[in-house]
Amino acid sequence: MPASLLGGVQMTQMPIGAVPKKEEEKLKVMKRPNKNIIKDMKKNYSAYLFLLPKLILFTLFIAIPVVWAFFISFQKYKIFGSEFVGLDNYIEVFQSDAFRIALKNTLLFTIVTVPFGVISALVLASLIFELGKISQTLFRSAFYLPTVTSMVIIAMVWRWMYNYDFGLFNYVLGWFGAGPINWLGQSSTALWALIIMQCLIPFGVGIILYLASMGAISQSLYEAARMDGAGKFKQWLYITIPQLKPTTLYLVLLSTIGSFQVFTQIIMMTGGGPGNATETLVHLIYKTGFRDFEFGLAGAQSVVLFVIILIFSVIQFRVLRHDE
Amino acid sequence: MNKRPLDRFNKLIIFLLLSVFAVVSLLPLYWVFSTSLQLSSYQSQDMERPVSYVDSNPPKMYPMGIPLYFEHWGEARKAEKAGDATEEAYHRDMMNHIVSNTFGSFKTLFKKHDVGKWFFNSIYIAVVVTVGILLIDSMAGYVLAKKKFPGRNWIFWIIISTMMIPGQVTLIPLFIMIGNLGLMDTHWALILPDLSMVFGVFLMRQFMYSIPDELLEAAKIDGASEWRTFWTVVLPLAKPGLAALGIFTFMNVWNSFLWPIIVLNTAELYTLPVGLKTLQDANLASFKLLMSGAAVAAIPMIVVFILFQRYFVKGLTLGGVKE
């Protein structure tokens, strides 16, 4: 399993939009009459040898499983072979309450945490950018450090901080004469507890990328604005933010995809409960596949997850690109 | 020019504001270490029964062993001067107790649980995958960037397009396949799929573009074989890219969780995250013990991060918006 696709570091989904144009040109150059292809291949046999290890691994552990995943989703998997059932699994997915609730929870989680994460990264990066070199490095590290820490560890300590009797949160609430709250133990607060947690983990990747992009904005733009009498805030609003748009688009896509795959916190802190108050799509897939061993159904669920992520990505791409 | 003092003042405000945010965001990590070193059993002469500062209300914000140790140390010195040997011995005993209790959970982890093994497994798998990825992906990235051969663009785009497919999609087929290959509950089940991650191909290809063609041609004219050119010319030039890719691979593998909990069943084979989960599931462990385990798992990544910070930034910006 490509760990990067599952884990906390959302590095894998690249904005490949920038590359195609260049590639297209090259593709044209590559197109030669057929008879030369064999000769070309022979001449460049060493290139294929260099590619071979990756190609073998890729074919075995990514390409075949991806194609296979679609086949599985149309089957009922049993110990003695499997049986083709058409769209049955998909029908079951859409009719089941469990999936609906998981989808609802995942959507709520995403809708709150993604904008919060991206906006707070923008604000933090803007503040950090105002400071000197040393302070910049200091804060960049401070905000990135939680990102390199495994989500397993973060989930464990937050579970401890949310502890009913001795947790930090109820202690702090006590200062204001409120609580104690059974954060993770009751269905009315459990999902929100996880959302709050996500919001308070700084979006380290976002901060670093924003800082890098801010450094690349041409100073002449700011000078022109200053001559027009624009203050710092106006400069930020009318120059910095529009100039950062590609970064914002990338970060929104990145964190949306990551957020749809939220899993580690769930299994470490609530197990989807109480009831199914914190059930999310990936946790449901995990449960269906590896607790109930309903491979076909879990396969259909994961294909649906893929399609949902794809749709969201396309919509965001369109929306954020179009109002340029 | 007389704007300067105000500018400084603004910067100070920003600095303080950011410090508050930084403290909030680092608090959970601090809490891991603080709890892992918290005194879990302490009884002084005037206490009826031992208290635990781990489960205390209000929570203790720092390991209580520190002030108590110095308290007993002072008392021991006083008793020594007064010539009271029993009193001195008592305080010396308490000091020893405080030290052994403070670090006790780490000892328990390594003695009673398999944390030492988990730690080793995590390190060894992360190193094997990282070295493998660096070699395999730089080879692939190199030819995809620098060689022209039929099918090159096809291969690249097929590989890259799978980056957009969430990993959960391949979970079940991969599980069946690993089972059929007889690799279930082995480290190969982790290493092989991790080695096929495609992000590195993309990153290395981007990086290899910056290597000047003249250097490659010069090597060719000198009669160097393709492999020799790659090994002695290309790889040294690609060092910054390799460093960035290496760090991210290491981090991803070190923190990887969903797949390992699916394929590993034997406690001896666990990686740290999987081990931590079973430790928490067992419900026997105190929060002090759990946080100690979390600390053991967190420390290597924190060290790697501090040592190689600039490569983290480089890797992110390379793979990100700017090419």
C-alpha cells in the first residue's frame, strides 16, 4: 500500500496540470513512422532496463490491483471462489444506512476542517512572512513539527487530553465553570471533538508552501500598490491573496483528498462510535473488508470513495480556476 | 523613516501572537513527553497513601518528579549536615524511587512489551524501503527525463495518473494478492507495496531535468557505460533531490498505519504504530505507559526533522506548486 496515499503526509497528489503542455510538444516529436520504432527500442534498450524495476513493482502492486479492484466490486467474494453479482454491491452501498452516515460524517469533517486549515495556514504564513529570517525558520519548524509526527501518536495524546476525568480539556473548561464534557463518549460531541482536533493541528505543508510562494511574488507589484497608497492590509487582500491562488487551489485539493481519507484518528480514538457517530468512509471500508470480510462490498465502497474524491477534485479545480 | 519604531512594535506583536499559536500547536507533543515522565506513584511521610500525578485533578503541567527530587535532595543535605543518618537515608531512597518511577514506564515498555523489536522493525523497514526507492526511482526518473525512447510518455502518464487514485482502492486486491503470494504477516507485505509508490518517479524526473545534457554527453564521449554515467555523474548531481525524496519516503513508511494493521498479526513483526495500537487496545496500559510508547515513536521523526529541516522544505516545494 502506498503509504503516502494513506498516511498523513499529503504529498502524493501533485498538480500535474503544469506539465502537460511541455509534454505534448515532446509527444509530437516522439511520433515517428512505425518501422523505426523497433530500431529505436533496440537502440535505447538500456533505458528500458533502467525503468524495469519500477515497472515490475508498479505493474504488480499498483496497476493490477487497481484494475482488479473494479472487478472485485462486481463480485460476491466467498471462501470457495467468487461469483459475479453485477451491480448488487453498489446497490447495497447506496441503500445502506451505514454508508450514508459515514458519507455524511466525512463530508461534515471535510467541509469544516479544509477551509479552516487552508485559511489558518494562509494567515499564519502571512504573519510569519513579516518577520526576520531566524524567526521565520523558528515558526516554520514549530508549525511543521506536528505534521511529521505520526497521526497514531497525535490521536493517542488527544484521546488522553479528551479524557473525561483527568483530561486537559475538561480541566480548562473547569476554569470557566463549564463541563466536564464526555468528549469522545457521547454521539453529540464525538465528531466535533475530532473536528476541533483536526483544526488545532497546524496545516504544516500549507504554511511551508504559502511561505515559499509568497517569497516568489514580485516586489514590483507591492511597490506599485504602495504608490497608489494601498496599506498593508489592502496589499495583502488585493495582491498577496490573488497571487497565491495556484497554491491555494493545490492546498484545497490536497487537504480535501486527505480529509476524505480520514482514518487513523477514528480507529485510534472512537472506533467509529459511539454507535456510528464518527464512522467515516475509510473506516467503514476497513470494517467491511477486514472485520466482516465482505470484499466485494468493501471494493464497491472504495470505488465510490474514489469517484467522490474525483468529483470533488474536478469541481474545486473548476471553481477555483474559473473566477480568475 | 520615523516609521521604524512602529514597524518594530508591529513585529513584536506578530511574534508574540505567533508564539501563542505555536505553543498551542506544540502542546499535544509536549503533553506526550510530560505524561511519559510523570510521577505515577509517590508517598511522602505525611501522606496516607501513595498518589499518582498522572491521574490527578487538576492535571500537573510538568513531571512532578523534578521539583520533588530537588526537595528531597535539599532535605537529604540538611539531614547530612545535622548528622541524622536515618533521615538522610530516607530522602536518598525517595530520590532513587522518583528517578526509577519517572523513567519506569520506558523500562517496562522495553522489558515487558516488544517495543524494542517494534522499534527495530520500523527502522529496518523504513531504511530498506528508502534505499530501494532512492535507487529505483532515480533510475526511472533519470531515463524518463533524459532519454528519448518509444513509449516514454505513455509510461510516464500511466504511472503518474495512478497518483490520483486513493490507496484504499487497492487495499482489497492487494490483500488477496499478498495472501496468494504467501506473504501475509511478513515484512515483505509492507516493503514490496511501499517500493512501488510512484511519487518518487515524479519527483526525480522533475529533478533530473535540471542536469545539463552536456555533462551526460561528455561522459558518453569518455566512453562511460550508461550505468557508469548514471552512477558517477547523475546521482551525485541529484543529491538534493535524493535527500528530499529520502526523507519523505522514510517519514511515510515510518508513520504508515492502515496497511500494516491489516497485514501484520504477529506481535514480534509489528512496526511501532501497530504496536502502539495494540498497546492501547489492551486497555491494561496506563496513560503514562501509552505516552511513553508514543514518545519512543515520536523521537526518531523529530530528530530526523531537526537534522534535515531544509530538505523537508525543499521536498515540499519541489513536489508542490513550483517546479
